[in-house]
Amino acid sequence: INIGRGRSVDESALVDALHSGQLAGAGLDVFSTEPLPPDSPLWELEGVILTPHHSGDTYTFYDDIVDVFRDNLDRFLSGRPLRNIIDKRKGYGAG
């Protein structure tokens, strides 16, 4: 199951392991390339569950992002460091 970062799974090795029977299945919410290309073999493999990058969606998701926005706006206006900054070299949040 991968709900973290698409690049944390070698998708070609995953496909090989699924084809060979080394793995019985996989659940994937993130992919190396998003959206998952139409020609990806993952679409057709038995035992693979694909979801549209929504594993982080929760009942309070929208309230939570508004809270972060408000906090960051307050931080920005007062010259303090922002929350949830993206480190583009790493490809994910820096904190």
C-alpha cells in the first residue's frame, strides 16, 4: 500500500512482482507520474486497487486547510516563518 509519495515505489519492479506472483496485490493512491498514464500496466493488473490521490481526505479536511491558511496569513503579515513549506528539491513538505 502506498499512500505517501509516488516515487517511493519502483513501479516497474512492482509490476514485475505482481506479474510473477511474488506479490498478490497492491493498493496505490500515489504514483510516480500523476495522473497515472492511461498506458500504465497497473490499470489492468489483478489484485491492484487504484485510488485518485485522496487518502489524506478526512471529515475535517477543508476546515483543517482553512485553519492552516489563516495561520499562514497571520504569520506572513507578522513576518514569521510559514507552516507546511514545500521543499521543491525534495518534492515534499519541509515541515
